[in-house]
Amino acid sequence: MNARKSVCTSAALALGALAFAFAATPARAQSGNHLEIIHHPNYDKSVFMPFSPAIKVKSGKILWLAGGTALPVYHDHPHKREQILKYLTNDLEGQVRQTMDGIMETLKAAGASPKDVVHVFIFRARPRMGDIGKASAVVNSYFAPHNHKPTTTNLAVLELGEPEQLVEIQVVAVVD
């Protein structure tokens, strides 16, 4: 657990440093009313990037979502074995979809949308070759209809809360 907190703290510090480093660069595109996408002046638009290098928060309040998993947002703690077997199947893309569905529900409950997301932290356990692309593709599919690419951290970690758990995703958004 301490290693996980350390990874989250390091990722948050890196995000802050990245946003600060690019804050002075001119913006090329707009997202939600209170966010500004930041790109380098020499940004080559022909290169596909599944995330933005930085997002400037112009106004609003920060909304931190709890780390989500493929388990329903509201589930028993400690986890029941039947819940784990039902929801935490050995399918990374399936777990990412279920996790993102829960995140979208939470955003909606907060009066937010995918366009309000500033950063996505993706933690993957038991990584295999190609998993970063698979997880990123599913996450990106939730933002593509909104023409929005939040900043992203995608990490492989030793373990998560349950042995069957392949992914945990945390989102930070800005709302009015």
C-alpha cells in the first residue's frame, strides 16, 4: 500500500510539474469551458497522441474521483468472493470498460462530463506486452466522442487490491 501511495504521489507531482512547464505555451484547442489544452508551439498534428501534454485549469473546482475498479462503484468491503469472481475476470479490456463505466456514472453524478477530466491515472497489474495500448485504447474510447484527450499516467504495478484485479483507474476533473 505504501508503494502505491508513493506511485500516486509521484504521479501527481509529475502532473503538477508538467502542467507548470507548459502553462506559458500558447493553446491550440479548447476543451470544457474551464479547461485549456496546452501544446508545444511545434506540435505536429499528424502524429496521433492518445493524451494531451498539459491542461490548464482556467476556473472551476477540482473533483477527485476514488480509484475505480471493475467492481460496481458501491460494493461490499471486505470484498465478497462471489463479487470478485463475477466482475474481476481475467480480461484487461473488459475490466477497463467496467471501470470506465463506473467512472462515467460518478462524473455524471457530480454534474461533470468526460470533457471536464484533466488527468487519468491507469494502474495495471500483471502486465503483458501490449497491455498499455489495450488499456489506453479503451480509456480513450470514452473521451473520443467528446473530442477530448486528458493528460494520462499509465503504470504497471506489482499488485492491486485483489489478485484478480488487473486495473484501477483514478480520474481528476474540474467542475463549475
